[in-house]
Amino acid sequence: MINMAQMSGEELAKWVRTAAELWAQTGNTDDDPVEDEMVRQGCDRDLAWIICEYLPVAFAEHVVENMGVTRLLTYKRRLTDGTEVECKWQDDAVYLMVCRFRDLEAYDRWDEFKKIAARSPELDAINKALMAGTEVEGFVSGVAPFHKLPSDSPWLPLPTTENIQH
């Protein structure tokens, strides 16, 4: 298994781009075919899962920020042993790479990629609040990634992103 210390930023960016492109091409609403194709192309299964759960989160963040909603700076990652570990979004190299893709590559093709944001449970909850007549400006949102990782997973956020080779 490749871990973050062994993966270049360029390789991580390639997998983020691959996942986003697969969703854009297929219009798929299910992670499994995208993850399966990434694994078939050589991506680590856990990394494919994480990228597929972070893409909607990052793309929705762009939308909800424009509504005046902010996100908590941390999230809790459930582990396979039943425990949770608190992680900072800013320390999560995979999430940062997804955001970089969103800001630098997907921005000019937003119509093609906006369906990724629509997959976010966070955006769904905010839309339901708006439809119920609730003003969401000033809300603080929290997101809990659903994929459980082992406590020794190489994909748990590192204290800094300096371990990614550029």
C-alpha cells in the first residue's frame, strides 16, 4: 500500500482529477463504479474511497460559502476499531488537493462538475432548510466523512502536508 509520504503531489492530483472526470463523464450518482474504475487504473482502494467522499464535500463548500455558511475546521474520522479521531481539514492533504482541483481546474468547467456538489449531504441539508423557509446565512456546518479507516491507515491526515513530495 502506498502512503502519503511515498506519493507525489502530482500523483495525488491525478487521482483527484480521474475521479472528478469519471463522475462528469458518466453522471454517476454512486461512488462504487468510480472507485472501482480508479482501482482498476491502479489507485489504492482507501484513497479512492476518500477522494470520492471528499469531492462532494469540497465542491459543496464552494456553494455554501456563497450562501454565508461556514464549515467547522475539524471533523471526526471513524476508525474500524470503533473509535474516532479528530482531524483538521487544513492538515488533510487529500482534502487540500481536492480543493486545489476545485479551485484551479474545475472552476472554469463548473457546469460540468456542479453535479458533484449536489451529491453532498451538507448541501442537501442546507437546501432542505432553505425550502423550509430557514435563513442559512451565518450557519456553521459540520461534515463527518463516512468511510472508516484502520487506526494505522496511511491515509489518516498527517500533522502537516510537508510529507507530500512535490
